[in-house]
Amino acid sequence: MALKKLMPCMALLLCWAGMAAQSAQVLPLTIKQAEALFFKNNFQLLAAQYGIDKAGADIIQSKAYPNPEVSVDVIAYEGQNNLYFPQGNNNNLAVGIEQLIILGGKRKNQIALAKKDKELASADLAELTRNLQFEIWQSFYTLHNQEKIIEKYDNLLNKLQELITGYEVQVAKNNVALKDLVRLKSVYVKINNDKSEETKTLIEVQQKLNVLLGTTALIKTEYTEQDADAYAARTFVYDEVLSKSLQNRADLNQAKLANDAADINLKLQRSLAIPDVTLRGGYNQQGDAFNNQYNVGVAISLPFFDRNRGNIQKAKTGRLESTKGVEYKELEINTEVLAAYQNFTRSVDEYKRIGILVNNDFDAVFNGLNSNFQKGNVSMIEFTDFFEAYNEAQTEVERVKTQLAIAAAEINFVTGTNNF
């Protein structure tokens, strides 16, 4: 049964090892180096920058004035004399030109709306960057956690393998009970299965981080005790964190810009209810009243039926909606900042506490217990219980370190600034 459980795990390990072997490049990175690589290589970020260029093109287009329209008419068929395209006095040439004159500030409002759309595109890019940076921190430190856990698993498995090898010799000599050897092997299988599950998570996080950083290299994270101590040493005042968030959050800026755009759109819809004027000029070789007749004229639509009332009402509703959107975003930021602040404070306290509880004494006790177990001074039950407790304690230390780093990332995320 144990062998059946072990086979999929071994296959997963072989797959991961094969992937690592195929990638010739191992890329050691700190979190700051990872962020630098992100800004250089991330495809989502590079694609989003084109959105700003597209919005800039919309501004250029909104500034363009309507083109004049020129028309030319000649006689194609003159039925009285049965002539096609008659020439000379039998023909008539009529030339006209029209120009639309935009009134009511429509063009001004369209330009203003296009400019606001470009500001929104820039805010969209800033918000995308904020979210992706948070994903990088999460993935980076989760990957580091997995690397350290697997490293500790390897150390434990090596020590267990040494014990198992020695016990196999003693069992063959009938110096040790077979049940003790089986118990050691059961502990080995359990830890190896745990390692396989952690390896699976490592592969998934490695893949996600590779996509974010735009690299195929095998990333090796660097996160030292000094880095963790630096995170824990930072102190924040809640009101200052909240103030910084309300000033710098890109999503709040998005909401405010959308509100501004709604105001401009309402002005635009109201201006669209004002009729435009068309100026006309023309020449007619054989005019209605005279030969070689020159005409000028003006045309304007009468706003009896379509006064753009539906679109104006829609724009009013959109403005109310965007105003509520700003209020909701401010409330959301307040709650997010409070949660992030509390989480960071708790993570710092937990990191400091576990640093005192789980220290080098654990390694010293483990090494002493291991030595005494090999000498027969410690029972199998005592040894395996402590072995598993030691393993869990080491895993917990890495979890707390990772939690601290991600809590620091949350402070960056909710404030929209780099505090670490």
C-alpha cells in the first residue's frame, strides 16, 4: 500500500528533476531583482502600455474638424434631344461645397473626454502594475517557503536513510526488532510523501513566477534572516498608512477619473442637443433663374423630435453611479488598510515570538536525541514523536517568515507605494 502511494510522488519528483535538468540556467534572485525583471519582461505590462498610445491617438482624432464636402453634377442624359453627356450649351455644370459648423461646445467636450480617457488608461496601467507586483511578492516568497521546506525534508530524509541502513544491518543480525525498522520506514514514507506534495506546489508557483517575470530560468529565491528582521523592524502608524493609501491608490484614482469622465460626458450629451449649422455655396451653369448662377445657403436641424433627452438622462445616471463608485472605493480602501495593518502587526509579533521559541536549541536537542537513539538510550516511540514534532516546528518557522514577507507586500499593495 505504501509503495502504491509512493509511486505517484516519485513520478512527480522525477518530472520536476527533469524540468530542472532541461533548464540550463539557474537564476538566483532577491525580491528587488525579481521586480526589476518584471518591469523589463512582463508581457501584460508591455501590452497595457499600448493602451495609453491608443488613447493618445483618440485625442488626435477628437481634435480633427469635419471635412468640407464638395459635389459636382453634370447632365448624363438629355431626353429632349436624346443626347448622352451633352457638351457646350446643351450641358449644365453645377458645383457645390458644404461645411459643417459644430456648435454648443461639442468638439471641446469630445477633446476633454478623450484626454480623460488617456488619464484613465494611465491609471489602468498603474493599477495593473500594483496588482502584478503583489502577485510577484506572493509567488516569490511562497516559492522561497517551498524551497526551504523541501531542503529541510531532504536533510531529514538523509538522516532517516542513514538510520534505516544501520537498522537493516542490525535486523539481519537479529539485534533489533523488525517492527522498529518498519516504523522508521513508515516515518520515511510519510515525510517523503509530504515532500512530494510540497514539490508539487513548488512547481506550480515556479511556473507562475516565470510567467510574471518573463523568464524560463529556474529561479532560486534569496530571502535571508536579515531580510526578515528588516521587515519586522519597520513600524507604521495606522493613520499615516491610511492617508498614504487615499493619496496613492491607482484604483481610487481610476474611480475619480471615471467620475470626471461622467461629468464631461453629461456636458457632451447636453451639447449634442444643440443643432449644428451647415454652410453651403454653389455654382450652377444654367441655374433655376439665371445662367452662371452663384448660390450661398445655410441649413440647421430643428430640434422638435430628437433633443437627445434619453442620452442626457443616461449620462446623469452614469454620473450618480460613478460618484457612488468613488465613495465605495474609499470605504473599501479603509477596510483593506485596517486589515493589512492588523495582519502586518500580528505577523511581526508572531515572527519575533517564534524566533525566541524555535532556535538553535531545537537542532541541539535533535542531534542529541538522534545520537542517543542510535545508542539505544531512547525508545522508538520517543524518537519518532520528536522527529515529527521537529519537522513540524521547522516547517512552521518557514511559514511565519513567509507570512511576514507577504504581510509586508500587503502594506505595499494597500498603500500603492513601495514601503519595503
